[in-house]
Amino acid sequence: MDCLQNIDPRLLEMDRQFDIDAFVRRGAQERLIKGGRIARPSNGFILYRKAYIAYAREITKVMNCNSLSRIIGASYRVESEEIKAKFKEYSVIEKEQHIHHFPNYTYKPRTRDSYINDEDDIVEGDDDDDNDDESGSEYQN
């Protein structure tokens, strides 16, 4: 089944079941990920994905996160500029809150060796939505 062929129109009209406003305003503790590392602030697409993934899973019955991301990506591409602008605003709030909680934070990409040698923090196959990193994504804000 090609996930991009038949986008369910309900994806474009759905009410969000996830409180994105509360998410972007979460506290410092909720921003920490495995090993006490600080998660990067989410961009607009990642926030859109987070807001809609449960609903997309429900209406498409697809459970694979990669396929769901492709479906949501296709949905995002056809969203109105108004919706995209709203998630861009959320990403600005997310970034401001992140700076407020971690004023000395600087992004330090992990090396490939640190992923291989760190058995407690395996990233491959990780299904934790709070750790999405789309640094190579075309949806980067």
C-alpha cells in the first residue's frame, strides 16, 4: 500500500486530540530525554506531527512510525498556509521556552561512535515522539 496515494481527507479537517499549546509550554523536566540530555526544540513540522500522529494512526490503522510520518508529511504539504503559520508560531514559542529553561544550551550533535557505544540510549528503532530529530528534513523551520 502506498501511503501517499490516498490521503484521508479527515486528516486535513480533524480536531487535534493533543494539546500542542501545553506541550510547547512544558517545564524543564519534561524537556529532558534519556540520560538526562536536553531535547532540541521542535520545529513546526515536528509539532504538527506530534499533534496529529494519534489521530492519523486511528483513521489509517497504520502502526509503523515511518509510514505515519510519510502520511503526515503528505498531509502537511497540502495544509493551508494558515495552519502552517500556526505551527510555525508554536515552534517559536517552543524555542523561546527552551531558551528560558536552558539559557546556556548549545546543540552538540552526537557522533556515530557515541550511538554505537552507548547501549543505554539506543536511538535506532526508538519510538519516542519526544526525541524526533528531523535535522535533514525538508520541513525544517
